[in-house]
Amino acid sequence: VGTGTLSKNGNSVSVANIPGGYKLSDLDGEGHSAQLLQWPNQITVISDGTSQPDNPSQPDTPKYPAESVPSGTTKSVQFVTSDGTV
């Protein structure tokens, strides 16, 4: 449904240019998305009018690919819906 840019700054990973009407599929109550920490090439988005169930609790010390990505790194990503629409 669109393309955006994944960026790492310090220990934070963020994504820009999410298409209008969509949001990240796995946002928690604080606006964090675990899928960004996977440093993915595709990011799942959902309609921003949709409510999602609570995410299961994460382990205390998760290990994610993004932890080894240098700060300041960016890459292009593709947004897809949960049914695979790009």
C-alpha cells in the first residue's frame, strides 16, 4: 500500500511516510512497534480505525536484529496490509 523509510537513531527505530489511513499493525499502548525492531523489509499496517488486541508481554531482555544496526542507518521499506496487499 506504499513505501516508507526505516531509520535508527541511538537505540530508537522509527518509520516515516506511513500511508494515510493506516497505522502500524502492532503498536502498543505507548506507540511502540516490535516489528520495527526486526529491521524488516516489509512492515504490516492496518486501517487506523481498527482496534487490535493487546500484544502478549515481551521477554525482559529481547534480542532484535535492530540492536546490531548502527545509529543513523536508514533503509527503504514496503508497507503491506495483513492480507498481503502491497
